[in-house]
Amino acid sequence: MKTAKKDTKAPAKAPKAAAKPKVAFFDFASCEGCQLQMTNLGELLLDILGAVDVVEFREAISEKWDKDYDVVFIEGSIGDHHAEERLKKIRARAKVLIAYGACACTGGVNGMKNGFELDEIRQSVYGKDYKLFDSTPTRAIDQVVKVDYYINGCPVYPPEIIEVVKHALRGLPYTVPDNPVCSECKLNENVCMYERGVACLGPWTKAGCNSWCVNNGNICYGCRGEVKNPAKNAAKDVISKYNLKPELITKKFEMYNKCKEGAK
Amino acid sequence: MTEIHNSNWKLRKGQIIAAKQMTATEKWFDIKLEDGDLDHEPGQFVQVELYGVGEAPISVCSSPTKRGSFELTVRSAGRLTKHMHSLGKGDWLGIRGPFGKPFPVKLMTGNDLLFVAGGLGIAPLRSLINYVMDNRREFGKVDILLGCKTPTDMLFGDEIKLWQKRMDVNFSCTVDRSAPDWKGNVGLITSLIPGVTINPEKTFGVVVGPPIMYKFVIAELLKKNLPEKQIVLSLERHMKCGMGKCGHCQIDHPKNYYCCKDGPTFTYEEVKDSKKL
Amino acid sequence: MNYHILQKDNLNCFIKSLAKQMKVYAPVAKGYNNFAFEEVTEAEQISMDYIPTILPPKKYFMPPREKMLDFDLNGGKPQDKAVLEAEKLAVFAVHTCDLAGIQCLNMVFSERPRDYNYLLRKENIVIIGLECNKYCDGNASCALVGNHYPNGGYDLFFTDIGDKWIIHVNTQKGEELVEGMGLGKASVADMTALGKVREAKKEAFGNEIGVEPKKLTEVFAKGMDSKVWHDVGSRCVSCGNCTNVCPTCYCFDMTDSINLDMKTGSRNRTWDSCQFETFATVAGGENFREERAHRQRHRYYRKFKYPLDKFNRAFCTGCGRCTRTCMAKINLKDTLKALAAESK
């Protein structure tokens, strides 16, 4: 919005573009599917690449970068001490950090680990020598370092990636919608999953995905995390209206929302 | 795609001709519209469009008697206002408005005036105070009471010094928390009211401040027998459209007021049945 | 009075002929007794016997997301242009409750300062109504608000009189359509059949809550502090379903969107809901309707109190959508009954 400040004598051709922001991608405990979503953006990816310089992205390029980053995307959650140290080092070199995907934002499916005794789960994974393998309860990225932006979802929803990138590049805060998924689902005129006799986590899960799963015939699994002020009492009414067992809902919730504390 | 030439969503273009950080959280802007004066009345507000970021309702803090440009004082509170603080001289804005019902200046003519401003409330009130100053002989006795958290939070300090010096205005202020070089009153703004002489038959009390302040100040004014219809407030809501449609600024009151259209200025008589002021 | 006749067998010709002139949207079955207005090209896609659709036809008059302004920041001073994206279309088989809903929105958006996006879009839409000869289901309360009979608001209006539709032509635009299709005039017998349908409806429909509308106004006048709101609020999910599906809810948000060039973008209007937590929040953080109870009360007052004072009509059309869609069984008829019972 700045006006050209009296340098009318400057040549008509566009001034040399300022250096494009240096962007890097890193992954921790995750399936790396959210990074894949980035490469799946198609034409939009070209637009993003026009606006930024990707300097590190293990899944897509082999280059490395040894200076500071303008923006880093962090996929995955933190599940051992090594990861914690590595994340802190990345944070120290990054101006802006984006928690990218459910694992990074809320702990995601990795949070299910927190439903067990740590040693018990280590033993079942690593066998009798489990003590040799470092492991901590799952933490979301913001339980370890400061997070500037959240892109929720498992996987992330492409239009939201673009929105957050645009906000990050302009230094504007991005607000994750805090209304239930129903608010978007209704606009898509999906037949409510409850009317089909299926429990769906839409009424408690943060919107912002344009009810992507329900549009495609699936229920909402709650991958974007619970809304800040969920209607606790209402769950009873929802369940009784549709003759469903409460466990159906609570069990489903544990898939993505076990690592609660860090839900953002 | 058709162009709508008479759309009420069209923006006037305003350029910031001066800007100044007033306190840690408040910034002042002087804005010149390319198509002439804003042509507002005291107490009205504008919608400020920060292209690509969004629109924020801001009350005009300058008097319409000031021509050529208008002023806004913006507290960095939300996403938009925070962004607005990054703007300065030369930057362009989109402007819609002025909107809203102004202070009842005509009714006030010939009466005594008691202004009570708390915190940022001085911004909308300043549009009226300066109007009254510029038309001083039209009004009776003028008292200005100002309250803020600490001396460094005080807005328009230079102007306040002028008000203090004027013999045709009684000015007093108070701070919630004192500072070493502060020689004035310490305490809530309500503590200043008992000291003011009011002729309830011909006085208008104009009160602008944070929602929490209204209840206590109004109680004090009622104690002074000031009639409800002579207590004028300016209420805060999030006006998103300014046209009485979007619903955000609607007040929980049996009369269904839209703050942007039926307000933001109301008499206490009009809004006393509101669930929240 | 101008009535024409369409044999039921000829409905397909009617739809096809209409679809040649403009896009046609009509109720389509989505399964599980859900219906939605969708684009159709022939009669067999249409459900003429349907309960109110998931979203009302307001989606064509005030789209969930609508561009209001284009802007361009290339160059020093920003440039912008107010725009309208609207196509010529027909909405077919609109129930009387939804016709009433459109009438309500017309009042709101033609009030000054006018909303030309709405008003110009409306001019591009042909509205074809459809009479309900019986209740769609037990959630409706159209008779309470007098919307079980047609009260205008359409170009053409269909009533089922057995093996044919009798069509009331209400506007010149409607007349041109039926004339163009060569539909014959209704006979005296047809008019008698229509009269019988209307007569039978007197029996079939009746005030659904047993409280007179006049009395209801008094109930709301003193119901602001009723405990009914706390009961309703304790159940509300704040999902906004009730307002999204309401034919007369029109609250909106305005947002900016910028393209990746960071220079061009648009200002857009999106549907908003007074049921959302932050709807009445100001930048400083104060929330003027923090409690779900207060937000629900606000919704009811915006149907049964405020618009009566302002537009002299209830903004509840009796369609029953809010009850059908509520995840938490908040029932409009029950709420009204409870409120009335309390004020006795």
C-alpha cells in the first residue's frame, strides 16, 4: 500500500525484486503425507514457488541450506529427546515457524501413544532392549517451541495451505476457524452423517477444511482438533437423538485428540 | 461480471498525511480523502479498509469544524488495528462512511455540558469536545472529566494542556495508578463527579468509555438528578457493515438496536434496558 | 385472475423448455429423506413431494460466499470496483414457507442503505412456487405464521389438483413464460378443484403450538429473562446449523482475500451465524453474547420479536428446518410452547 515516494525519475521497469523468502520443510514423527500434499498442489504450487525460494525440502529436493530460514514448515510430532533438540535448533534459525498437519498441530495419531504407560509401549515396540531406545510421550510442536501459524488436518487441506502461506508472507496472523465442521458441512448440503445413523465428530471439531471428508462420503474423524469451547452437555442430546452409544464418539476422539494439551 | 456503480460497498480513497504514535498502544492518523471532506458529525465512525487485510470500524476523533482531513486514533487491539499501526504517512486506505447516529448536538445547544471520558473513550468524545470548543458561545458551562489507567496512557496530552488553560472550560482528570511525576488526582473517574456542580434541568452528560465504566458513571450522574434522556453514551460493538444488516453490532435490547445505525450514540433512556451497555 | 394448466405428463416439457432459457434449480432427493435445490434439466430429477431442502433457496439470492469488490494495489493508489456475479436462473417448486423467506430478505436488503448485490441478483431470478396440500412433516409450523397458503412472492405458482397442475400467473414475466410454452387457460372446473384443495387445507393445517400469534408477541415482550433460554443454551452446540438453514437468517461477515501476487484481491461476503462464539466480540476481547443461552435467545428474538416491530411480520416462516437440523434436539415448537406456558 506504500506509494512511490517521490522517486519519479526511477526507470520505468520494475525495481529488482526483493530477495524471495527462504522456505524450508522438516519432518518429525509423521507419515510425511502432508508434505506430499504440498507437491500435490499442482498449478498452485507454481504460484507459491513464484513467491518463495524453497531451500530445503527432503521429500522433493536434495539441496541443503546453512543460513537462517524465513519460513519453516514442520511436519510431525515430537516423540524423543533427539527430535526435541533438533526442533529447537530449527526454531532458533527460523523467523517464522508453521506447524504443518495434525501431528505437528495437535500431536495427531501419534498422540495415541500417550494413552499407555510409556515403558509398556516402548517394550511392545522395541522388545526387551527397549531401554536402549529413547522415547518420550508425544508432544505437539507448540508443546516444545513457539509456533507462529497452524495448518491443521490429516492431511492438510490445500486451500488452507495457500491461505496460511499468504498470511505468513505478509506477516499477518491467521486465525484457525473455531466453529464446528458442521458450519461448513451444512453449506455443502451434505446429508448429516447422524441421519445416516453414523457418529461423526463434526459437531466438536474445528472447521476450516470445508467438510472435506463428509463431502466425499466419509465421517469427520476430528483430525483438526477440538473446538476451544466444545458443547459438553450437548453430546448427550446428540447421542440420544440418534440412538448412538457415547463410546462411539469418545473412542473416535482418541484417534486424533489424545495429545490434548497442545490442541490449538 | 457487472460493475455496480452505486454499490454501498464502494470505498473512498484516503491517504495518511500524518501519523503519530501516541502511547504504547494508540496511534493517531490524519487522513485526507481524495474526493473531498468526510462530512461527518461528532460521534460518527468510518469503516477503514486495509486492502487485503480487512475492514475495521473506527470512530472519528476530529471535529467536523476541522476541514480538509479527518483524524482517527487507533488502539492496537485486533488483527486489523495491529496492521494499521504499521501504516504511516503516504499510505492509502479505503474509507466507507461516515456511519452512525451522531451526538445530539442540536439538542445540546444552549445547555451545560459534562463530558466524561474513560481511556480510549476520549477519541470519539474529542470530535464533540472540539466541535463545542469551536462553537463555544452556543453552549453553557462546560466540564470535562477524563480518566485513564496511568499518566503515560493519556491521549492528546498537548491538547489537554490547552483545555486546562482555557477559562471557559473546567477540566479535571484522574489516573487509576499514579507515576512519580504525577501531581493530579489518583482514583476512578467516578470520584470526580461529586465535585461537579450540575443543573439537572439544563445539563447534558456525555459519557464515553469502556463498557465496565458506564454502570458506575451513570449511577453517579443519576445521583445528581440528571434525567436519563440527558445522559448520552457511545456504545462499543463490532460494526462490520455499517448499514444495519450484518447483525454483528445488534444490541440485546427489546428495541433491537443496531449499534451502527441506531447508535453508536444513545441516550441512557434509550438503552437502559439493554442486557449489556 | 390468471390461471393456466399443465398436465402432469407434460411437466418434463415445461422443465426442458425452461432449461433452454435459463438454468433451472429444483428440489432433488439426496437420500435419507433429505433434499436440496440443485440444477436440473428434466422433470424426473425433481422431487415434487419433498420436505424443506437442507438449505433454503436463499442460497441463490444471497450466496454463502459472494464477491462484492475487486481491488488492485499495483501502482500507488489502490483501485477497486464493486462487482456482481449473477446469472439468469429459475428456482422451481418453492414451497410457500420459502417464498415467505425470500420476501423477508427482500425487505431487509431493500431497506436503505440498499444492498444492490442482493437486489440486482434478485431481478435475475424467476421464482416458481409449489403449494403444499398437506404438512411436509411434524416439524413445520407454517400455519402459526400463516405461510401455509401462498401470499405472493412468485412469478408462477403450482398447485396439484389431481392429474394436472393449476398455475397461478402472478407477474408479466410469468405470463410470458406460460404463453411461450402455450399452456392453456384453466377452466371453471379447474378453478373449483383449486377451491377444494384450499378448503381441505383449512382442516389439514392449524396453529401448531396452540398459542395465538398475537399472544406470542406478548410472550416475547416479557420473555427476555426466561429460563427457557438457559435450557436451550445448555444444549446448543454452537454449530450454526439453525441459522445456516433458516430462510430468513442473513447475518454475514466481510473478509478480504488476496491473490498470491499480493497485489490483487477481493472483498467477499460470507454467511455468518449469531450462534458462533465470537459473533458479537469486539477487538478488545469483550463478548456481548458470550453465553449460548443469550445467543439462542437472540436467534428467537430475531424471528418473533424484532422483525415484528420493524417489518410488521414474523421472520419465522414455519419451515421447520432449524428443528430438523439441530444436532441437540432444540425444537422450535417446543421452545415456543415452553415460553408461552411460562408466561401464563
